[in-house]
Amino acid sequence: MAKNKKIMVLGFDGCSYNFLLPLIKKGKLPNFASMMEEGVHGDLRSTVPPLSGPAWATFTTGKLPGKHGIYDFFRNMPQEYSCTPINNSFLSEKPFWEILSDQGKRIGAMNMLFTYPPSEVNGFIIAGRETPSEDAAYTFPEELKDEILSQEPGYKVELHRNISRTRHFLGQVVKRLECQERINGYLMQKYPCDLATSFFAIPDILNHLFWACMDPEHPDFNKKDSDKFLPLIEECFVALDAIVGKRLRSMDDDTILMIMSDHGAGPLHKTVQINKWLEDEGLFLLKEAYKNRKASPLLFVKKAIGRLIHKASSIDIFGIRRIIGLKTREKRRTFARHKMVEWSGTKAYAGRSGEYGIHINLKGREGQGRVEPGDEYEKLRDHIIERLSELRDPANNNKVFSKIWKREELYEGGHMEDAPDLIFDFGSNPYLPGDSLLAETVFEPVLEGGLAGMHRDHGVFIAKGGGVKKGSTIEGAHICDLAPTILYLMGAKLPTDMDGKVLKDMLESPEAFWEVRYDDQMKTTDNEKESVIYSDEETEEINKRLSDLGYL
């Protein structure tokens, strides 16, 4: 019988074969190439929709959003038509590293999403993106933070701040990646682990900001910009390849290295303004002062500020946005814009761009709900699906949506009702849902220099190590399969209610391993945690980061 394996996971946010493969072909990513040639690789199906928050939570728990409760980087507060940013305390299921820790394995989790505040484990944790500031206690054990800073005084738990579409930003990426991996390597060497899992955000950031530079078919492709930025973008991927190489060299025969991403990537051409469509359908109503968008001085000022913010983001060399105080717009946008809506005349409204959905203004749930639960609610959802499913881009007559789902068609579990009432599935179509209250048309081209790329359904999965097939492909892998697969390979018991399956197809001789062992006592318990709510200042900081990435 095979030994229990040690596992290393490299989580590359938004990593996509459609950029990796051309660089591999050029010979620039020899370690990615080695992994694919000497291990297994294939597509990794993301969640529906393919959004980072729910996808990473699904990866870590092996369960879909209806069980773990994460649909976005925010939790809705429908009574107030508002939301609050979330963290580890909102994750209702245990991630696989906590399950392994409970079963006596030593673990190291580095910068993974939804790890702030860090849990107590048999090992160590460096928290991830939801850490509110560098002053926060972002490690377990807590004193590990001082040790990290003594090794790397410039270390930042949120490496990629002040994101901008500039050479300056790209020039900093490689240095920051090297700093992050030096700390990862130091910790793994000093505190050896059975499991080490690391998160790297940069592929997704590059996709969002620079896709037009990488895609000659993009409507905003500019040869001059491509020549300027593309070599720097490639250097970022070369730096990721170097990290893969270091991990490969550190492996022994009983270790498996996995590379995975939460979703793929593709072009973004237009934003579909859902509130404007609902307004045209008579389902959404602005207050009188905001109806005439062209004539309203207030809306003119709001739009002018928005254009200034966008321009600042493309020249943000020294953190200009912070200096001139523009970060406060995220808090205002999230928590005050509902005052522009006439809720008594509104039956449905758009979720945030990062939700990919529509909320029904439901009596008893929303603060000023209008739609009755039951028959009226169902008929309204059916009506919206029928009408919106036929929406076509007037420029090319292409259908916008691959499918529009009712939430119960996708999710089940104790948190199904936290999802939007309707969920968008764009497939590979180059659109993003917008939630603007100021839009004059349903279709808006993306702003030049703004988001140029967005998520796609399939990320990457690559694995190499003892017992793994060599030079093989794997089909049908889903992101929820990785947690049960990791637990299985490490000889741990699995919760009986995981949605994922063990990927035995990746193994040379599955019969040499053991039967999958389940523990009914580990099934959903709605992980009892006290919610950690951020202060106003912390909320502004987190909202700024997520706005840079298109989630607000």
C-alpha cells in the first residue's frame, strides 16, 4: 500500500492555459512545462458563476456555496439594501487544512483567502486578502508575524496594493513575488509541514488590467501599449515559473505538487447595466431627482468624479488615489447609493458586479420589499428569465447570456438563501454585469485603460509527484474535487457531505492506495464562529482593494 502523501499546493488566482501555453511554447516557462510533461494536467471547472470568492471557498472546503455560504467578498444585508465585507468568520465549513490539522497533520497555509482572522492549527497560517491592514494580527501563531518581519522587513500580507495599469506597477510585481516566496520558503524549511498551500493573486490582476495588451482581437488592443507592457507581463509569469521550480526542487518521492487556479480568463468587451435594463422593463425605479440623467447636475458631478477616479487609477504611480482621498468613494458607493432608489416602485434590482445576479425586492426580506413571496415571486423570476435571456448586443446581435439560473437550480444547503435570486452565466461571452444607477444605456463599452479581462469557467489543474500519472491529461475535474482529493492522498477521513469527488484518475495505480474513508461526524455543522465585523476604516480599505479588481 502506498504511503500517505505530503502535498504542496500553488494556488494561482485566475491562471489560464490561454496565456500559459503560448509562453510554454516560447520556452519561457520550463517548470510549468516539466509539470505538464511529467505529471497530469487538465481543465478545472470553476463554480457557477466563476467568481473568486465562492470558487476559492469551494476549493478549500470541497463544498459548493449553498453549504459554505460564500457568494462574493461581501455578505448582503437586505433590510438595509447594503452589505459588509466578509472574512474567515463567515465561512461556514472547515477548509481542508483545518480538517488535516484536526487529524494530526502539520499544515502551513500562506495567504489563502478567507483565513483572517487566522484559526488555531497544528502548524502556521499567514492570512490573506481580507486582512484589514498590516497592523492586524495576521498570523497564527501570533508571534510568527514578528519573525516574518525580522526576515523581510518590507513584507506585506497584501502584496499588490495601489493596483494600476502602469509600468511602475508591473515593475514592482516580480520583487513582491520574490519577497512572498522567500517567506514561504523560510517557513516551510523552518517548520516542516505535511501540507503547504500558498495563494498568489497576480495572474488574475494581470488578466483584469492588461488583457487588451495580450489579445490582438480585443477592441481596445493598442500595439504601442502591447509593446510596452507585454514584456513586463511575461516577466511576471517567468517569476511564477521560478516559484514552481523552487517547489519542484524541494520535493521528495512522497510529495505531490499541485498547481491550480480558481477560474480561467478571457476578454471583457462591454458592461451590461442590469439596473438600466430593469428600469426599461418597468421593474426598477429611481427617485425623481435622478431620473433625468443628462439634466441632473448631481449626476453630472457623480459621473465626473467617476471619470477622475478612473483616470487616477491609470497613472497611480505613488498612490495618488490615497493622497487625494478617493478611496472613500467605495464606502459611499456600497452603503449610500440605495438612497437614490424609489424602493416602493422597484420589484427587482441588480446585485453587485461581483455577484452576477439579480435580487427580487421581496416583502419580509428587503427593508422596503414590494413583491409577495410565493406565486408573485416565482412569476416575476420566470418573467425576468424569459425576457433577459433573449438580450442581444445591438452591435453584433450576439446573445449575452449562456443561461440565467434560479439559485435553487445551482445550490443547496443552509446558505442557499444568501445567494441572489437569479444568477447570470455568461459562458465565454465577453460581458460583465454592471450595477450602476447612472447608466444611460444597457450596453457600455469598458473604459479605455479599465478592466479588459474577466473570468471564464475553466481554470488550470497540474499535478506531479509520487504515484501521479506521467504525461497524462485528466478530464472532468471540478474545483470542489481538490479538497477531498488532498484529504484522501494524505490518508485523512473526509466529511460525508463534501460535494467533490476524489480524483483517482490522476493516479498511476489507484488500487495501490486505500479506500476513501468518511466520517459522518465531520459533516456540515455550520462552523460555529463569532462574526468579525470590520470597522468603517477597515471596510473602506478592503472595499478599495476589491473595487480595483472589479468586485465593486
